[in-house]
Amino acid sequence: MWPYASPHEALTDALRLSRGMTYKNALAGLDLGGGKSVIIADPKHDKTPELLRAFGHHVESLGGRYITAEDVGINSADMEIVSSITPHALGTKATGLGDPSPYTALGVFTGLKAAVAHRRGDDDLAGLSVCVQGLGNVGFGVARLLHDAGARLIVADIDGVAVARAVAEFGARVTDPRDAHKAPADVFCPCALGAGLNARTIPELRAGIIAGAANNQLAGEADGAALREAGILYAPDYAINAGGVISIALGKPDEDDTIVRKAVLAIGDTLTAIFRRADAENRPTQAVADSLAEERLNAAPRPA
């Protein structure tokens, strides 16, 4: 849910996100396709139970061809309302492990450590500076894990309450969300909206590693090449942020999360394989991730 400027902007985002979901599921080894829905509204002012139930009716009308779960502007409590209308709303306690955001955060943290290990030789985060842009459910969870691992945090968000909480709990420094990519940090961790890595921002980056939860971080394919040319190690977004969808796909109600956590922690191994292949083939990491996902998609049996 986001206050898109126009239906065209909303459709563009939904199409970009649905492609990302397709590749994310393939790369994570999940036997799912890819789909995405967006609601044109301000989640802080326009969200009502009636709107969420109306959305549930739309999802139900698709007869199970589309499965929905929380993302930007939607939380686990909202999804509980949607699930009162349709069984095809997951990420609830009745259908699985509940809120998927902690697993997304864990996957991002694991992937970030893999990127640090690839670049620096070990995954010790103590003393490293990380700029976290976006302190929603996932971003704040990543920040907490980084803090507990000894990283020094710089944070940015349009929500002043979330920023104040990060300062109080983590001793974080604060930067303007519009300039977060410019922060002098070892790692830039974008956890807000997409297309933040583009022809304007990439020359301004000061971090040597980008590893964050945001979807569709690259504005276009050329931006992945630009990052490699600049010597910046990029953890492809749909590879590193797959923890949430893994929890939704594999989590079962009334069971512990052992299987889910094992699959989420494997995100680090997936990224290490991507980084090594990118180096061996001298290709952008995003292009290598695409190839791996497409190899699995092309090998999948086709329905009659």
C-alpha cells in the first residue's frame, strides 16, 4: 500500500515487483510462480478494515491463482483482516508462522555477512559501519541484528519515531533519507522503496558493499554493470530478501521454524555462489542471479 502518484505508476511498480517475485521464488528453490498486488492509498491515513476486506475479496476472486502476504504499508495485523475473507492470504498465525518480516530481516543479515566475507575475507561485523535506509518492520529488524553483531549504525527514515527509537536503542547516527546513499559507510543497506540505485545515485555512493531488503533496487539493468565498474559489490535484491517468502512457503502452523531458518540461512550460500560466479565470468552480480533463476525456470515442467 503506497500513495502512488498515478495508476500508471502503481501498475509499473506492480509489474516490476511481480517479475522480482518470480525470480526470487526460483532462486530460493520454491515451487511458486510470481505475482504482486498494490493498493493506491496512504497506509497512515487511508487504511481501514473495510478497505482491507475489499482487497481480500479481490484476492479471493482469483481462485487461488494469486497468494498475497504483507509488504510495504501492510503489516501482519492487516493480513489477519484480509485472511478473514480469503484463505489465499498467508503470513498469518492460522496459515503458518505469522509475521514474515523477522525472516526477511534474518536473510538480509545473513546475506550482508556473506557479502562482507567475500569482500573482506571474514564475516565479522564488529566495528563496521552500515547505513540502513528504511526502518520499517524489516529494516528495523536488520538494524537490531547488525547492532547485536557490533556494527556501527547510520539510519535514515521519513518516520521520525522509528529514527528516534533506533538512536535510543542502537546509538545510531542519523542521516537524511534522501542522502542515505551518500553516507560514508562500509555497507549501504537499502530497506525502503525501489529504484534507488540509478545513474544519479551510483556515482555518489561511498560504500563498497550494497546489501539490503528493498525490492527492485536497480532502476535498470545498466545500473548493475555500473556498480561492478565502480568496484561496488552488490547483493541482488531478490536473492537477499527472500527470507519472508521462504517463511510463507515452508512455515506450518503449530510447528517450530527449524526448516524455515535453515532455508533462510542458506541465502548466504546462494549469494556466495553468485559473487564467485560473477568474479569468474566478470559479470554483474544481478546478471548472474538472473541467469541462475532463469536456468531453474527453464527447467521447470510446463503445464499442459
